[in-house]
Amino acid sequence: MHPIFHITVDQIRRLNDGQARELIARLSRAHLQRAGLDSSSVQWGGDQRAADGGIDVLIEHSPAVDMDGPLRRSAGIIQVKAETFGPAKIGPEMAPKGVLRPTIAALAPQRGTYLIASTRDDPAAPGKRKRVAAMEQVLSDHGFAGQIHVDFLGAREVADWVEQFPPLAIWLRQAIGDPLVGWKGYGPWAYHEDDVQAAFVLSDTPRVFAPGATEAMTDVQGIDAIRADLHAGRSVRLVGLSGVGKTRLAQALFDPRIETNTPALSPERAIYTDISDRPDPSPEAMTEILRSTHEPAVLIVDNCGQETHSALVAKKGRNANTLGLLTIEYDIRDDIPDDTRCYRLEGSSDEALWSVLHSHYPNLSGPDLTTVIAASQGNARLSFALASTSQQTGDLASLRSDDLFRRLFEQKRGAGDELLRCAKAASLIYSFNGEDLSAGSEMTLLSTFARVSAADFLAYMVEIRRRGLLQERGKMRALLPHAVSNRLAAEALEELSAEDLQERLFRSAPARVRASFANRLSYLHSSPDARAIVAKWLAPTGDLGNIGTLSHQDFQIFQRAAGVDLAATLAAIERFSERSHLGLRNEYEIDKLAQITHSIAYEAPYFDRCVEVLLKLAPMQPVNRNSGKRGLEHLKALFQAYGSGTLALAPQRAAHVSRLLASRDPSEREIGTTLLVEALKVRNFRNHGSFQFGARTRTQGWRPRDAAEHRGWFEEFLVLAEPLAIQDDEAGRAIRTALGGTMPGFIRDPLLMRHLEQLAPRLLKIDGWLASLKTARLFLKQKDLDVQLRDRAREFEQLVSPKGLRDQVLAAIAMRDPFDYAKDVEEDADPYQRAAKQAEALGHQLAAEPTLLQELLPRLIHGDVYIQALSIGRGVASATADAQTLVAQVRSQMLSVSDLRSLSPAFVSGLFSGWNDRDPALATLLLDESLNDPVLGTWFTYLQLSVPLDAHGAARILTSIEVGLAPIASYTSLGHGGALKPISIADVTRILNALARLGPEGVHVAIDVLSMVVFSANEREASEQAELAEFCRNFMARIDWPAIGDLEDGQDHEISQIIAFGTKHSQDFEDVRPLLQRVVSYREDSSQYVPENKGNYLSPILRRHPQQALGYLSEQSTVDLHLISDMVLKAWVSDEVGQPRPVMEADMLVDWCAEKPHERMAFCVQICPLDEPADGTISTAARLYSLAPNKPAFIEGIEERCMHGDSSQEEIPNLTAGIRLLERLPVPGDSPEEALNKQAIEGLRKRIDWWNKMLGHTGRERDEGFE
């Protein structure tokens, strides 16, 4: 366990009665949770000093099962004693007046556990044995000997138990008043909360927005979703304006009284901090520490800025599924890491606020509460602040909103308005340095606007903080909640000179103040004064008017201010897009401008201009990974029926599509087609998440409210789609596919279905319109369709099902996955086999119609056909008498194409396969002719593999490799489907050697093919396996391996497979020595080598020949010892449940070292496991220490090894393990080794402290701010 979770005996002794009992109960619950059992079976209560000795902690999990650790069984009793508890006290405790307690006797049928845990007693081993013996004697005296497990836990054992659970170590230190700075266990974290048992008042209005959602969830639904994410170890972010109840909602995640589908999170796993409390260690350091412990925990970081959140997600890593991360922040941004689930919380309902306020301020009358709730607008923090101004019942109800608001800043009777003036001044910028009073400081600047001295300004800030309206993060201060600060800022803008404000807070201000002022204005779009200031900035000659020349920081300011004055912002972006300045901003910034433009397009009057801007920005936006084209994501979203983010109606949007489709510019026509496809979507709409823009809350835009509006939308775009759909070009295919997917959205409207039914005959003639058939059949597979819809869908399915031979052939070759087109899943249990038979039958028919075959030949060999083309080819071959003529026709068609890579060999491969079935001699002749054919030779690999391979086929493949017509990559297919199984290993090796001689690409292919041959090698004779293994060893020892950075997907695993097979069949170490030498040299040349994800090359050799391999590795004097030891330590094998574990067996390592300890000990120190065995046996390190000729050198070696790491993530776990290892070494007392050992332990602890300070320093620099 990490040193920060170390618990001392003294800390255990400081627990009071209730704390001790609660600690043991929490430990019991955590222990059951670790075992995967229900922790609600743990109950506790009573006073452990009570004369009747009532049960302190009861564990009643049924059925009782065995467990590790102190509990031993999931049924038991623990008596907790905050006193020394010698053997003489045990008899009266267990059997008062000589009668065994019934509760103890009741444990016998379940073979349960009875423990006494004393937080004030800490007996040595002999004393503990006496106490346990006394407990066993009591049981024996009452006839229960051996039926109940007993044990006595002293303070040290309790401390050791706590150290197993980091969240409880934090809770314990908090409970005794010795906390880790800024860190807490589960408790009342929220503002104005002091009782963890206080009920969470559920808001009756949906207010939780899930990631990407446009509709809110209820509190219960939101709690359920976040619980599920954190249970799965995901990273979650909860955002929302200050005061809406984010922290209280986080607290409710652990409350079992709130029942959801997902169980409540365990309070025993909660670790909480607020950045404003300046936690030490920093959240980053804590994340790394928790990740290294592998113990389940939920880390909650409140007031966590976006940069800190991103850093925490990176520290946590994607694979740390035992650690849930929840960060909380008021700032709502869109640059969230991909692996974060971001939820947004809005204000509470009036009813929920009423309940909360009434519980905290029972003296307030109903009218008082109504007034406060109306003024607070769902903001709990503001409502608390307003309620706290009440001096007597009824004195708030008569106040107007403005008067009530000013009460927040009232001073003593007769005093002036300095507090209010200072609050307004502080709100002008989003945050300020609240510690620096020097000349030119931020407080000095703000104090001038309040007309007070800087010292007085600081004093007033202290008072505002006391009233709960000022928050701290390090040295920074911010007036919050936003409902207060934004109102104050708007009033300040009215009262102060706009020119003076701009000069002192923007033009002449330091960079941080300048950005903070803009940040404040970003919340004030409803303020005319704020809009006027921003409009002036964005004017052509304004400070932010020329987007192309803005600095990086000013571009960020532009983004913040963009939502204040929409007209001015759009005009600035238009000027930028029209001046050929696009190259002056990077892709990320262009995308931000497109995002802003999309947000402005929400307002219909701006829509047309926004579309034009987005069209101009498109060439500079990032390339979409899926389509490979420049981003039109923001533009496409504006043209979908649902979730568009614009109020523009269908005619306004359709006009742009129509114009683009009529353009003479091919790129514009392509965009028009793309937008039309979006407009025709009936599902899978693009999701842009929150539609918020600045402080503007938006809906998802216009959406059809009823069937008539739904029909109206699609009819508007069907008019544009129908002429395009009948064109046999790329645009026509795209529109036909889009129309084919509309049936689920049209099926309930006969008028819309009529459009599809009228179009169907024409579209079927073009290419079979397979998209419509797929959609219809998938729709019919739904189990809950009503009769009318099912009948209507079946009629449409019949309409679009291919009827004639031509349509059926076109449909067959266009089927990507026959399962999608199967009529009934249950009847069609093997749709693939059935589709292949049907396709072959179609081919047989097609051969009888040579004119149709000639017409369809271009389609049959086109690159976008699927596997059924092969079956059609087989059918055609089975009924074609003149093979040579058909091959000539295929060849002629291939020659008519400019790029052969646009074609598919599937149909022709089917022809060769069918001819081979009918006449093998004919197939042999055709293959021989194709071998040197400059056209068909490019497909030779596929043609050859369409028939069973034999020695002659292997010879042809060798010739093909020498001729060089077929692309090298095509030989990868030799490894598919056991293609090489029929030929000898000798032929296989000749082919692989020939490929490897073609250079790096040939080596890539040879490795890929060899790995597949190895995969199926167990189907060969033992002699062939031995021959193949020898080739594997020699081949991998002599070829140039691909560089780490050039490894293709999965190729590292393929190399591992080949090495493992070659090693497995080796007879002695000399067989693998050259291979091991190659592995070492590869590791030496590859700094990026990581066995977890770059191939586990060393492991099979260490397993097969451990001692000889270690001997070889230890003798590599020319190679860095750390590099060699790193290879050994990171070599792994899978255990019985598939989890990786180190390959080096402890007994083998110790035995090998014992042969020559003087020579081998230094190497063994570097590669021995640092962790203690889970079964409590003596560690490998301790066994090696007893063998060490030079024990000081052993201790120094362990210390040096633990301090060797490339990062804190790698080094801190080693440092922690090293401390525990050295603490448990059998070092004689008062020996030179003992002093050295203590020094080494201290050195490792200092190193951990250094890392924590480094991480904390980096984190705090990031954390100390609100922006």
C-alpha cells in the first residue's frame, strides 16, 4: 500500500468508542464488497463498554461463504473494545456468568467467525496467542470446539486492515482530526450540509442532461446513469452553474435510500476533495496513487477545472476500471476528453427548493419561502444566501426582487453601500487574485471601481465570503453563484463608464484580467451595455474584429464573447471567411468557428448567412475519419429533421439544398447531395449534445410536432430527391440509399409511403434498390409491431423484392451481410449458406442468358460487390461450355478500366472454382495461362486460391512471386482459411522465403502468413510441426523485423505466436539461442517496446528454457542491465483465468541464483518480484536475501531498482512495494545491514514525497484558478 495510506497504532488508539465501532463495521462492509458479496448484511450499534456486551458488529450474509483476511467467513460477530483487553477479560466477555452468549452459539451451524478487535491493545505474538487460546477455551468449555473460528485483532492488525482500503484510511484520519490535507471520506460535502443522513430532496422537474442528450432526465434517472458509469470505472464530469446542487447530487450517489436500477455506490469507496481546499497530495497525485493500488475507489474532485479534469483522466487511464472518477465544475465547455461521460445539471424545481429551505430555515413563513424561491430561480446557494438575511418571520415576503437582492450586501444599520459597491467591482471580472495587494495588483485595480482602498476591498471580500458568495481556489477568488455575480456585473456596467472599463479592463489590462473581463461579459448577453462593448470589439476596426490576425489568447477571448452579440460575431466570421484568411487559423480553430456559426444559425434570420459561412469554412475543417472528407458535420446537422439546433423551417433549408444541387460546381453539387441525405434521415440523427451557446439556453431547434409537420418536412425534400434518385451515378446511389432507409419513418403515414411505392419500379430497374429491401426485412424482424404496420411493411417488402433474374443478380452481389436480408431469423438459421446456394443457382441461370451476362459483367467485377459474386461465378462456370471466351470477355472488361484496383476478383475466382469442380484439367490450363498474363496476373493469388492447392499450385505461386504481376499484399490471402494446409512444409517455407526477399512489405506479408500456418499447425503430423518450428526459429532469427512504429495491426501478436511455436518445439537451449539473441537486439534497438501492447517475445523462451535463458541474459555485458531486467520483468503469461502474471517462477529463480550467488545475485535483485505473496509465504526477495553473499549490496540494489522508472506511474508502485519489501526483510537487529536498510527505506519514502510534490506542484498550478 502507498505510504500516504499508512496507519499507525497511535492513530488507531485515538479512535473514540463510536468511531472504533464504525471503523470496524466499514472495514467489514468493504471486505464483503471486495469478495463480491452484499455489504448490507453488516450491521452495527450498541456501546462496547456496556455491561451486557451487546453485539457491536454483526455480519449475516447468507449463505455463509469463506473469505480471505480477518473475517474468514461471511457470517460473524466482532466485538470492538476501546480498552486493553487481556486474556482475563475474555471469559466474562464471551460467557457472562459462565453462560455462552446465544449470539455466539448461533454462529456454529454456519461455522462463522467471532472476533475481538481492541483499538487500545497491541499485544505481541505471544500475548495474542494467549488471547486466542482463551477464546478457544471458552468455546471448548461450552461444546463448540472447532466449530467457530476465533481471532483477536490488536491495534496494529486493525491498522493493517485499514491500509488495505485507501478510502477508509482517509476516513479514519479525518475522523481522528489528523486528515490528509483537503481529503475526506464519505460525508456531508455539500454547501450548508452537516448531516450525512439528511434526505436528498428529489427535484420533480427533469433537470439532468445525459451526455449528448437534448431532453433532460429526472434526478433519479440521472443518479442511476452516473452510478452505472462510476460502477464501471468510467470518468464522469458533472457540470452546471454554481449553486444548482451538483455536490449534493454527487453525495446522493452513495445514498442507498435513493433506489435506482444501479445499486448505490459504496460509501466505503468514496474519496472526496474540493480544489479550493488545496488538497495535498494533489488530485493528480491521488489519482495515480489510487490507480497503482488497484483497490476499488470512487474519486470525487469538486471545483475541478477542465484542464485538471483532462489531466486526471490521463492519469487514471482507460484500463483502470476499479477507479471511478467524478469531477464537478460550474464551467460548461465542449472540449471534454473522448472517454469522459459529461452530465449537465440545471436548477432545482420550486418544490424541491421549498423542502430544502424549510428544513434549514423553519422560521420562514410560506410567503417568505415563495419570495426567496422566486428570486433564486432554482439556485440553491442563492436561496440559502437570501434566506439567511431574514431577521424575523414574514420580513422577506413584502420585498421586491431588487430589494431582496440588495439584502445580500446590507451592512450594519446606518452604514454605507461599500459592501455592495465592492461586490459589483469584484463581479466585473470572472475571478481575481485575492491575496496580492501590491500596486498594480488586481484587487488594487478593482478597488478603484468600488472607490475604496485596496485594504478595505480585501476586508469586504472576507465579509462576502463569510456570507457564502465568494469562493476560493488557491490565491484566486470568484464571486459566485452566477445568479449573483452576473446580476451585479450587469448593474456595474450600467453605472460605470464603458470607455473607462474597456481601457482599464481590456486594452491596457494584463492578459489574465483581459481574458477574465471577456469571460464575465460572455454571461451577459441580455445586458445592452455588455452587447455594446462586445459589438465594439468585433467591429471591423475593433480589437477582435480581424479573426485572422488574433493571437491565440485573443482567439480564445473571441470564442468566449461570441455568444453576447450574435450579429457582430457573425459579421466578423463572414469577413474572415471572405478575405482568404482561412490559412491563418489551424483546423481546430476553424472547427471552433464552424461550431459558433452553427450556434448562431439557431435563429432563423441568421440561418442563410450561417450556411454560406459554413460552406466557405468547410475546406479548412478537419477530415472526417470515417468518410475521409473534409468536415461538414456542423453544416449537415442543420439539415436534419430532429436535433438540428436551428429554428429555420423546412422551406428555408430546402432552398439551400436546391441551389447547391443546381450548381455547376461539382463540389457544391456533392455537398447538396450530402445535405439532402441528411434531410431524408428518419433515425440516427447527429447528436451535438448541449445546444447552449455562451449563457444562452437553447432547445434542439425546430422539430415536427405532429404527423402533418412530419409529412411536410419530408415532402419538401422528396421533391428534390426523386429526380436525383433515378440517376445512375454516385449522387443517385447516395439518394437511393437514403430513400431506402426512410420506410421506418414513413410507415405510419400512407401519403409518405405512396412516394416510395411510386418510385420503387424505377429505382429497382437501376440497381435493385437493395437498401429498401434490407430496411423492410430488418423492420419486419421487430417483435412488437402491430398488425397494421406489419401488413403494410410486408406489402412494401413484396414490392421491392427483386423479381427477374437481372434484379436478383444485382441484389445478390450488393448484399454485404445476407443476415440483414433474411426473411425470418428462426426459419433461416444459416442465412449465409442459403444465400450462397441461391447465388450459385442464379449464376447457373445467368449462364443460359449470355446477353444478360455480358451486360452485367461490369457490375459483377466492380469493386463494391460482396461475397455472393463468388457464388454467382461458380454457378456461371458450372453451365458455361466455352470458358476461354468468357475469360477473354472478363479480360477485355478489365482492360477498359483505368485502375484495376477499382475491381473485385470475387466473380472471376468463382469462375475458376466452378471450372475446377467440373474439369480440373481446364482449371489447370487457365491458371497456367493467367500466371504471365499482364491483366489476369494481377489477380493470380486469388485465382490460384480459388482451387485446392497442391504442389503444382505452390510452384505456380513461387513463379507468380518471381514474375511480380500480383501485388505483394495480395499474398496475405495465403494465410486465410487454411489455404496452405494441403501443401508440404517444405513448399510453405519456399513461398515464405520468396516473399521475405521482396523487402519490408514482403516480410510483413510473410510474417502474417506464417502466423496463420502456425495457428493451424496442430492439424499437421508431429514431424511437420517440428520442421515448421525449426523454420520459425531460423526465419525469425535472420529476417529484419519491422520497426516498432511500422508494425501493422496485430503483427506484434503474430511475431509472438511464431516465437512461441518455434520455442515450444525446441529440444534444447541451443535451438533458441539465435532467436533469443535476435529478441534482445530488437529490444535494444526499439525504445518503444512494451510487452503489454508490442508483443510478448521473451516469455516463451523464459518458460521453455528458464535457467539457460537467464544465464544468457545475465552475461550480456554489452547491453544495459536495466534494459535486460526490464525485458524479464515485463515478460508475462496468462494465469488460469486469463489474467497476465510474471513468467518467472520464484522457486526456479531462487534455485538458479543459489548455484552461483556471487555471480548472479545482482541480476536476480533486478528481476525478482517486489510484491509480497498473497498466501503469506516468505517472499522471493527474502529468500534471495538469505542467499546474498553481500547483503548491503542486496539492499542497495533493491533501492536503486525501485528508483528506476520512466514516469511516476511506473516508479511509485515500485517505490511502495520496495518499502514494504525492505520492511519485511529478515535483517538482524543492531547490524550494519539494519542501519542501511532503514536508510534505504527512508530514501524510497523521500523519493515518493518528491514525486508527490512534483505532481502536486504541477496540479496546483493548474488548479488555482476559475478560468
